[in-house]
Amino acid sequence: MQVEVINENPFIIVGERLQGSLKTYINELNPESVVIVCDDNTFKYCHSAYKTVFDSFERSQTLIVNSGDTSKNLENAVFIWEKLAANNASRKSLLIALGGGMICDLAAFAASVFMRGIPLVLMPTSILAMVDAAIGGKTGLNFNSIKNLLGTFRNPEAVFADLHFLSTLPFDEANSGKAEVLKHALLQGESKFEEFKSEFDKPLSVSATSASMRFKLSITQADFEEKGIREILNLGHTSAHAIESLYLYRNKTLLHGNAVAAGLWIESLISELFFDFPAEFNFVELRNFIGLKFSRLDFSESDIPFLLNAMSSDKKNKIGLRSFVLLNQDYSPKIGCHPSEELITTACLRYLQDA
Ligand code: GLY
């Protein structure tokens, strides 16, 4: 069975059925107690595969929170801290996150703050969590209706990405998760995009997953606290977060990957308009591909002012500016672009018309 160790510190391993490696790793870490955090879905579909390993550790307990992004809140961080305190946890206690992006961000935040930081192992169970949330040391909670308003930067001790978990995901969740892999491919240029397209319909392999994780790792190691180059990872995300805010406002659910795919569609068009590409360099193939493989999102022309407003309140902006990462015609990303309101509106209208 293929297993790849892609980094030593933090230790990052990708493969299928990593029970043996996890047990050895944690025995060597020798924590005083172990707390596993999962949500009701990952408890139901993923926990049992590792139960024997978890039960073999001294003083281990499992905490379950409700699934869904709304659980990424301060109340659940307090819930984890209360359980750790009640269990007499120390700086040598270990927190294990078993779940998607929400669980990884929540548990990582709780671990980074408790006693100024206790060891953390991430076990991402979705594509998004493997290639994005588990890499780069961002922790986060939603606060005051703003996504990830609270957070810290702190690497886990280890990431165990077991691809077997991906077979437990519903189709739309697995499919939409590939939007972050698409983003990483685009940021590496046209040939990676072509490779990604040709592999899209196959289940994600160990080598494709680890390549995407390695790419993110290379960026986050170069700029851990997002003071420069790491910002390129926000490609597609200014629009995606605005659409997610609209769905949140309407109380409608939206998979983050589908929002990112729509964001990449819109921002490819903004790139062409902003840099005034010659037509032969337009990202038509990218948009056709997104239209074919990802869900079309539901908003209308009258929602565009809401989106424009959400884009200007995005936390990564300088006050009052809408900040985008755009792609040049050779796919090289440019951070800190400020397209006009008219240009963004045109791109959104074309999405509604053509996507
Ligand atoms: N999700 C983007 C980053 O971790 O920087």
C-alpha cells in the first residue's frame, strides 16, 4: 500500500489505513492523556476504524460536536477546554482532531490556546481538510457572523491523512473538495491544470493528494504568518467568501468547495478584464471545466450589491478596498489587485449568464 511521508516537522503522512503508524507515533509522543474531537458524522463514519488505536492510549476520551460550519464557534472551544480541565489535562496531553475543515480548525484553535498550547494531531477526513485546513498552521473560529475572525497560527505535531476516509464522503462533498486541489494546480501553471483535468474523474490518489499538500506546504513554510506569498492561496476566495456570506445570510447551506469553484470562475474573468488579456489567452477552458464539473451557484443580479459589500468587508482587505489575487495570462498569481466595482459586477453578471 502506498504511503508517503511528506514532511518531518510537523510529521505529515498520507496513505490508506494509517492505524499502525498512528499508534507508533503516539506511543513515542507518550502523552499523559488523549482527547479526540470529532463531529457526529466523523464519529459515525470514521471513528470506529481507529477506535482500537484510540482505546489503547492512557486516559483517552472522545468529544463529539454537531457537524456543520456553525459549530466552529467559541462555545465549542469552551466545551473542549472544560472537558480538558475536568480531565486534569496538562501540557503533555494530546488533542486529536478527527474531521473535516471545521473540526481541524476548531480543535487546532482549542489546542493552541489551552495552557498556551498543547500538542495536536490532525486527522483530516475530507479532501478540503487534507489539502488545505490541515496544512499551514492556521486555526480558526467564526465570530460575530464572520468566518475565521478568531484564530492563531500554530502547527500541529503531526497530520495523518488517511485516504480511506474519503470513501465515506457523499459525492457532492468529495467532488466539491477538489476545488482546492484545482486552485493549487492553477497556481502551479497551465501544465498542472491540464494534469488535474485529466485525473479529475478518478478517485484522488495518494500521489495526487500528497502533491497538492506539498504545494501548500511549500508556500506556508515560506510565509507562515501570511505576510506575503501565502496570500496567493486566496485565489478565488474573495468571491467565494462573499457568496458564502450571502448563503449564510439566507440560511442556505453551501459547500466551501463549490463556492471556491464559482470564485475561480469569476476571478478568472476579473483577471482577463483587469490585465486586459489578448483574447487567445482567456481562461475559457477553465470556465468550461468548472461549468461541467462543479455546481452552478444560485444568486441573482439583485444580489451583486450584497456581494460587493461582502467583498469589501473581507478580513484580508485593507480598509475599504476589495482585494483579489488574480492570474496573469501565464498563470502567475498577482496579489493585492483592486479591480473596480464595474469590473467585478461585469464578471458576476457573466457568471450568471454563462456558468
Ligand atoms: N486557506 C489558505 C491558507 O491556509 O492560507
